[in-house]
Amino acid sequence: MIFPSVERQRTRAYDDVEPALDAACKELEMTRDELIRLIIREWLEQYGFLLTHYMDEGSWKEDSP
């Protein structure tokens, strides 16, 4: 069970995220779902949880950061 005061704190902690997501979606011309997937993918790649794909001199490479 989540207490009301804890829920209010949790909601306030994320209040700044919603406008930032909306602004980024508009600027990048992406849907909210596409943007969130992109953010998560880049984070996972950066921290080594997902292989990084890049092109090097015409060949496809997979590497972990």
C-alpha cells in the first residue's frame, strides 16, 4: 500500500519530466513512445546493457562500450 504523502512526493519528483518529454517530442517530431524508446536504448547502450551498432569503413560492427 502506498501512503498518500509518498504518492504526492513521487508525483512531484516527476513533474519536470512531462514538460521536457513534450518539448523534446515536438522538437524531434517523434511520438512519446518513440522518444522514450530512444532514450532507454541510448542509456542501455551507454552503460553496456545493449550492444552498440556502428558502421566502420563500410562494414557493420557490434561492440560493447
